[in-house]
Amino acid sequence: MQKYLDGPEEDCLKLDQPEQFTIEMMRMYRYESRLKFMLFRVQFWDKFEQLKQGLSVVLSASDALRNSQAFRDLLHVILLLGNYMNASSIQGGAFGMRIDSINKLTDTKASDSSQLTLLHVLVGIVRREFPHILCFTEDLKDVTEAARGKRI
């Protein structure tokens, strides 16, 4: 291509039309940034609408998380269970927990040979003592769509 850019105009005329067009585009001042800008202008409102819809889903999910009493109660039970297990250590009596601590519910086993995890114990306690908490999934139906979130 450089040969045709620097060469005489007659050489370019021997090329097919698509190649001549490409050569002309390459001769244009800052053609690449101009094309990128034109593409940006064409796609801007579509991307804006996608972002707006995605943000709406995330806001709806965050409101559902914040306003769900059953989910709040479930977090309280998890905190109580953790405080009970750590009562004799310095970690007992915690006022809160990190949200990633929930992942450890499946890692904490009753014994080395048992398949019973802290998550199984939690589910058993909730079913027996706090059945109203079991409906927390209904409160959080928008959360799965927000977690899926499309990347643009």
C-alpha cells in the first residue's frame, strides 16, 4: 500500500475500485481517528440505551437487596451462627461480616470425614426455626438478571 501512497497517480488508477478507495482513505488526514469518531457517533445512542437499561436493572436489584427483610434476617442468622461458632475466640461477638464470608459456608465442614457443611446446618436451622426467611429468593428475583449483566 505504501508503494501506491508514495507513487504516481497512474499506478493507483490501475487498481480496482475498492483498492483505489482504500488508498484515498489512507491519504486523508487522520482518517483512522475520523472513522472511529464517526462510528462512535452512530453507535452512541444505542450504547447509551443499553447502559441505561442495564443500570435500571442493577438499581432495581440493589433496591430489592436493601429492602428485603427476609434476606436481612438470613444475614443475621449467618452472623449469629458465626458468632456462636467463634464464641470462645477473639473473632466471636462480631457486629458484622464481609459479604465474601458467605462463600465459606460451603468450605466449613462438620468433620474431615463428613460431607455436612455449615451451609447444610444453616439451611436446617432456617427451615426449622425461621421458615419466613425461605421466601428471600422471591424478593431477589431481579438480582440474577443484574448479575448476568452484559458487558459493552
